[in-house]
Amino acid sequence: MAADELEVAVTALAAGGDGVARDATGRVTFIPRTAPGDRVKVHIEHATSSFARAQLVSVVTPSHQRVAPSCVHFDEGCGGCQWQHVSRDGQLAAKQALVTGALRSFSALRLHPIEGPAPALGWRRRARFHVARGKVGLYLHGSRRVLPIKQCPQLEPALDAALALVAKSSPPDGELALVRGHDGAIAIGTERPWGGAARVVGKLGIVGVMAAHVAHGAPVVEVEPGVKAGPWDFAQASEAGNAALIARARAALGRGPGTLLELHAGSGNFTRGFVEDGWGV
């Protein structure tokens, strides 16, 4: 084995998505595309006295949490997802461990088990992609090179179909944004002017395109009843996940009457529920 290669056991997943291992000296080593329980051979690419970063060379012994990725682009190096090779239960356990670790100094805090209200795939109602030389895609892992994407299984099926249509319609280079409303209406945004924007309006649920500063159709949708957003606006990416967040917030606050001050309220995602519960906000 080369001097800059070593074999390690992966014990956890880090917040950035990398697997975490320790070498013979106890130094933490971060390795992308590994799963807790993997024993792997890695190549060290960057090392300090306290940590190292490595690339996976081969899996010596796979973890029981390692699964076949559901997207062909993951194996091509797409950087849009970090954990497609980890089982659903393994992903949830890793997220629970990350939150537990972040809050470990609050000894009196009771942490509930993590919930997974959204499906493993087909859950994103909002996404952003890159367009380079007319090809729509995502950055390759660890680079600024765009990997063309034919299909993204993380998107809601209707949004994925709209993405495929846009990709075939010669969108301009730059950023591309998509959002789907609760009623199925889809809005598209491009960073630069787009001569073909009007041609996609009215197809596959697309109600409008905001091409740079020029609107075609009506590029604002209701992401939730009464809460509107354009393609560049923030909204929780998962409809089911957002419903769970709202339910938790309303249950924790209880019912009015009373008055509350809601800070950083955005477009009113939580506000409308509080108002329904009798609060003056």
C-alpha cells in the first residue's frame, strides 16, 4: 500500500455528508461516499495535524447500511446528493446523531426521535440547477463542472417532467430555478434572458417563467394555500416535511387567544396556522 493510502473503518457521517474514520494515530479522516460500518481503502489528499481528507479507493468490507444508489448520476459523480449509497434508516440515524451531538451541552433538553414524513424519493417541490453550454445539470462532486442531468429522482414527478421539458428547450446558461405549488402549478426562473421562455408556458403545468427580469405568464405559485412564492423565493423543499413542521409548531404553541411576535416570519408559512388557532400575530 502506498504511503498516502491507508485502510480505515468508517464510524459515522459528518454534517457535510462525508464518512468519518480515524487512522492509527487517532486523527479524524473525512471520506466522501462512505457509510458507517464500511471498512475502506482510501487515498489521503489533504492532511493536517488534527484531521485529514481522503478519497475512496475501494470498499474492503461494505456496511449493512450501504445500498445501491437509486440515481445513475450519483455513480457518475453528481454532487447534488451525498448519501444515496446509505440506507434510509442509516440516513435518519445519522441526522439524529448530528443533532444530538450539536445539542450535547444542553443536559436537560429532551430530544424527540427523528421523524421522516417525506418519502425517500420524489419529494422536492423546489430546486435549482445549473446550465452550462446549453446543458442542464448539477456540479460534479467537489468541482464547478456541470454534469448533465436527464432525470432527478429527488424531484416530485411533475417537477422532474417540467425539468426535462426545460432542458430540451435551450435554456440560457446560468442558474435555473423551479418550484411547484400545492395545486400543481409550476414556475420556472432563469438567471439570464431566454428567448424560448414563452414556448414552455402552458405545458406540463408550467404557468410562468421569470427570465432574468422579464415575466412570461404568471411565474408566482401558491406553495401552500395563501402562501405565494416565485422560483427564486425560499420555501420548504418538502410538502410533507413542511406540514409536519407546521403541526409541531402549532402543537407547541397551543391555541389563543393572545398576541405573539413572530420574528423572521418570511412569507407567513407558520403565521397562517397561528392565526387559525386564534392568535393575534
